[in-house]
Amino acid sequence: MYRTNQVLVQNAVSLLSKKGYDGENTLLATSLCCDELARKLEDDFNGIYGKNFNLGGLAGFPFAGNTGFGAMAAHIPDDGYCLVVYGPHVGIAADGTVGKVERAGIDLIDTCCGSAVAASNYVDSITNGGSSATMQIQTFTDFQQNAVQELILPHGKRLADAKDNRMIELPYALYDSQDMLMDEIVKGGSTGIKRGLALLGGIQINTGPDTPDYFHPLRFDYMNYRGETIDDLLPALLTS
């Protein structure tokens, strides 16, 4: 199920090459967290497809929205393709603690993803009846974080039921919210796609500076310009 970044990129690129993707005719777009640890996966794909168009923000949500997707689609090479890589990330520390990670040059073991954990704490306070939902999403100076909190609020019971496994369940709840949003964005902008669109969604797993990062792929769809899935590539990706 899990793949190192290197293996993931190698296998995904191989599968997409059979659809006609190459380093010249493909635009890479990503919706990944702002955290510098999330850049590792981008860098690995950039080595094949060049610089990426950024659709994402805090926790990996596609905050560029319909307008950003439309702009991205206009940048696809003529008669070319697009690969969108998206999803949240989670840290795993050397001692196995989920939601924490070592960072180069920092002694303190840090929270990862900080935005996701803060949102989880917000949701937990409401689920347990200690707080009420706020309208902070209207506060522009922290708009993205407030949006992350509201977007995972429907998963409050799910996270509460996870109990001691809350930090393991959290990235999957985030992914489900992001996947739903990505579907809506693609539906609204698919006519701007030229030859084909591949959606690779899943969860980044960040580890310490001296160990590889991993990715848990949950979706790998090849779609036409109408946003219709014409090939589910996930089984091949997981077995290659």
C-alpha cells in the first residue's frame, strides 16, 4: 500500500507514459501543504515533468479553487496532458509517534501536520461540547486555517471514535474532504483540459531527515476532458 516517493514516482511515470505523458507535453499541478516537508514529493515529480503549478495551501486543501484550476488548465502544453498530485501529509517520528517528525536543524520533535492537528483540536473541542463553532472563517488574516477547521468539522464523530488512533485517522479524514473538493473543482474546469488529466491522490508520510518519505496512494484516475474517469490506474500502481 505504501510506497517510497522514489518508487511511487517511478511507477506513476511509467503508467502515464503508456497514455502519452512525457517530460515535454505534461504539466504537473500539485495541491499539497505549505510545509517545506511537502516539497520533497513535488521535487521528485519535478525531476520528470518540470516545475509545478501550485493549487494547494494549508494541510493540502486546493485553495486555488476553480479559478486556479482554470489558470492551470490554460498552461497545459498544446495537445498535452496534466497530472494533479494532491493530499494531506502526516509525520512519523523515529520512535513511531504519528503526528510528529524530526526536522533538520531543529532539536524539538515537531508537530506534522501542524495545521491539521490544530484543526483536529478545534473539532475535538466542539465534538465534546466544550466550544461552539465560530465564524472565524471570515477572518482573512487566517482564512486558510479557519477553512481547514470548518472543512473537517463533519468528520468530528469519526475522529472521536478513533480514540487513541486519532492522529492516524486524521489524514484520512482530511483526504476525504480534499478529494470531494477536487472532484467539484475538476467537474467545473474539466473542459479546459486538452488531451487528458490524471489525478493522483493520497497521503504523504514524512519521516526524519535521514530516512525516506512515503506516499499512500488512494486514487489514481485517468480522465478525459469532460472529467469522466476512463481508466482506474490505482490497481496497477499498487501492484507495480
